[in-house]
Amino acid sequence: MNLRNLDEGRASIYYWVVKSARGRGAATCGLRAVAAWALGELRIPRLELVVEPWNVASIVTAERCGFRREGLLRAWQPVGNERRDMFMYSRLPGDPQHPTQN
């Protein structure tokens, strides 16, 4: 988690799962736990995460954990030698933790 923008009422969450552990629910379990802690105990007003549009697994994980897609951020983040588009997702304290049961 990145708390760099906490003075503005938001924090960013990042996650990555080693290839051999993918598809087993580790990212979903971890993201739910960190989001619940950040929104509950830390009382952070807004959590954000960004996902590359092609990364279907991360999109599914974010949405399963109650994050809502807000839009496409064009050339948002440098990856290697190029800037990449990213979907912006957010979760607020009142958002349901388990909006879908996929």
C-alpha cells in the first residue's frame, strides 16, 4: 500500500502474485484483508488501484473485492520504456466488500 497521498484522503493499493500461486484466490484474499484494514482501522477515506486493461485476472480480483471501475487513465503509468493506459478503480468505506460471488 502506498500512503503518499494520505494527506489528501486516499491511498493506493498494489498487488502481485507469483506465477505458481496464481488462480488460487491469494490476491482476492489479500486484497480483501488489506482493504478492510485500511478502510476500517486506518479510516482511509478512499482506496485506489490501477490495472492494465488487458489484465483480466486483476480486473476480476479488484471487482470481487468491491472496487469499482471509474475510467481509463490514458498513458497513466510508465512501464519499462513506455507509458501505459490503466483502468482506475476505487473503494470507499460504504462500498460492499463482496459485491459479486464469482
